Amino acid sequence: MKKLFCPLVLLVLMTASVWADSHPVPHRTTLFSTLNGGMDIPPYRIPGITCGMGGWLVASAARLVCGTDPGFGQVDCVVKISDDNGLTWSDREIDVAVGNASLINNVKTPMEAAYGDPAVVMDREHNEVLVMAVAGCIVFTFGTTNRRNPSMIAAIRSLDGGETWQKPVDQTEDIYSLFDKGSPLAAAFVGGGRIFQSRIVKVGEYYRLYAALAARPNGNRVIYSDDFGRTWKALGGVSATPVPNGDEPKCEELPDGRVIITSRVGGGRLLNIYTYTNTRTGKGRWDAETKATMGGLSASPSSNPINGEMLIVPAKRISDGKLLYVALQSVPTGSGRNNVGIFYKELAGISDIRNPAAFSTHWNGFYQVSRTASAYSSMELQADDRIAVFYEETLTKWGTKPNPVSTSFPTGAGTHNFDGFENIYLSVPLEVITDGKYSVSRQVNRGEYLKSYFIAAINESGLAARQKATARAHVASFPAEPTADQIDTIYTLLSSH
């Protein structure tokens, strides 16, 4: 008997084909260039991007005046801004914080010597922008860097969307001291790129910030702030080490308000998830470190570990109109620092987000961003529903471009031999990234999504029958935007069993 071709399958294939035909390779805008200009142009690295109100974007980068990483000489933080969803950008680069190489010495170099590896966030309700930077001239990995001689952390703030910036504030002691009575830090810095601001948790005037620390010993920590980075607390407590084998990390938020950390590692990403039992006070627990390899797809993450970005967006599955969420993870996929791409995973229910082990498996597809030398990357959801991608491409190595900058402290050479990249911005529809499978949809009813998720969690839990009935009734009362207290009630009950 001859098989009939399913009309629904035909429609899905035709939709994907239409998207592929009508959306060619997105236009790429170079915001910070190492290649262009004369001999006095320093390298640029570590891109980060954040979105504000009404199509406002802020793109950050490190200007490596010393030619290499923080700790080897002067480094500056710079930004460019857009007020039209990235269609146009400020002509000039705006100085966020400029280092002073004359302050570098062999005894105790002050914070003002350098500001590198910026991590940026813009508040969704104000014109306030925060950059956290590696400060001073201390090398994170050196054994001489310790609690008494730490790699420093500076906070720099703008109140006008990134056009002007206040004097940097030294937050080194404020952050290091959080862990002194638990799992102390010898060295730490906020992972460069994008600081995550909660879409759900608001305490006082601001939505909560989460900043992931690259730290030693014992790997990553996560800190959070309810006053837009003026003060910080340790997520999970002073002894928490959520990713003990982690390197440079980022944070994101699951639809139920749990926090996910994704950390740099060869061949994938290290993940862990924090579950609140009291969101307002920060009380909760971390799960177990898990490695995601995105296995089973045509591409796989590079064995050369690079920091990328995780972004979770509300979406519609085009094949049947189902509203859900989609997770994106950017990372190189070549033999080394090359072929940056974006892996994607459908978050349809409990089997996708139950715990780090569930989240780490069954990634659905892949989109190739770059087919040449490329490394660090950042992503954000724009106001026009396109995905902002800001990444490093086209490596410029020492010896291929005259560059008079040099470093005399502390060793005379950095770890990357005066490397720099073009820092490239592009915006891409989710349909293009997912080959026509999903589109961004802000119509997702989070309450309905979480009802399905929690009912499944309750059913598979070890709760007694009466407790399950009580929990189901509580979940059934969820509004379209459940409060943190409503979600905490369920997780507190589930965590007791």
C-alpha cells in the first residue's frame, strides 16, 4: 500500500523552507575592531550585550591597551549603545573605565590601574546600567594572587543608559568577605559578558541580579543583588560551591524562578540549578554539577573551553502552536577557538527541566553563527523579539599586525600573545536559529506552563496522597504570573521528600 505524505509534515517542511529562503545570513555589524585602524589600535575582547527599554542596547568590550589579559598591564572597559534594536549604533566608543598604567608597580597596584573583562546589565525599568570589571593588575591564575593580594572587582554605574559613567567603586572586599566563614576565595571575578537580571523576582525597586563568579579554589560561586549591584549576597550560603570544577560562568533563570549556572569546560558546559524554598531571603539549595555535551547533534562543543551564553526565551512551537520555552547556548564547535554556534533545546515540560541531568540532555538542534576563528559570545532577547548575538570573530595574532603596545609587568608577556578579535553584533529571529521550528512569543502563560510542570512533579514525588491532593489544589490556583511565594510553597513541600 502506498504511504500518504502527512499534510502536517509537509506544512512544517514548507514553513522551514520559507524561513530559510526569506532570511539569508543576518547582517553583521563590527562594533569594536582589532583589525581596523593604525598601529596604535589595541586588541578588543570579551563581548557582552544587554537590553533595556524601548529597543535600547548596550554592547560592552575590553580594550586591551597592554595587548593582553587583565593583570598584565592597562586594560579599559568600553561600550557602544543603540536605541533602535541594533539597527544603528553610536559612532564612538564610550569609555566606561580607563586604566592608568603609571600606577602599576611591583608592590601593591591599586584598582585604578586597569579595568577588564566587563560584565554588563541594564535595568529593565530604569536607564541604569551596571558593569562589573576585573580591576587592578593582578593575574587571576597566579599563585601569588590570594586573599591578601586578590584580583580586584570594580562596579561602574551609568544612570543614562550608558552614555556617561560614574567613578568606579571597589567591591573587592564586599564580595570576597561573603565567603570568608564558609568556602573562602583566593581569587575571583565576575564572568565577563552579560550579568543576568531576573524576569520574575523583584524585591524593592529592582528585579534581582545574578552574577556568576569564576573563582578558586573550589570553582564557581553565584552572588545576587536586590539593589542593582550596590550590595551582594551569596546564593546558597557562604559555603556553597555549585560548580566545583567550573571556570568562566554565566547565569540564567528557568520559568519557575530557579537559577541555572552554565560554566566553561572542554566539550560542553557544566551546569547546576538552584531551587528556592524562600525566594525573598534567598534560602534554597543547589543540585549537583552536571556536564552537558549536547550529544547526538551534527555539531558538538569544542574541546577548547570558551565562555558562551545561555538564554531562555518564551516561544511558540510552529508545528502545532504550543506555547513553551526554548533554551539557547552559544559555544565554539570547531577544533579550537572557532566555529561559534548556538545549540537549542525545547523546554516543554518536566522531562526537560526537572534537574541538571534532565536539562543537560536531548538538545534539539544547532545554528552555525561563524565558520572561522571565533571565541567568546553573549546573547540577549531584544525588544523586537530578535536574538542579539555579540561575539568574537577573526583572530588577529601577534606578529600579523604591528602593535607598539608592550607589557613590562609582571612578566612581560600575556597568555594570548597579543590576540584580539573583531567584536561582531548581529540580530537573528528565533525561527532562523531553530530552522523554522520555533518563534519568540511573549504570549506564553507562565502560570499554565507551571501548572503542567508542577502537577507532573507532584505526581512523581514521594508525598502522601493527602499531601499530593493539597499540593495539586495549590497549583490549580496559580494565576498567569504566579508569585514567588506560591512557587516556594510547592518547592518547600517537594524538598521535604
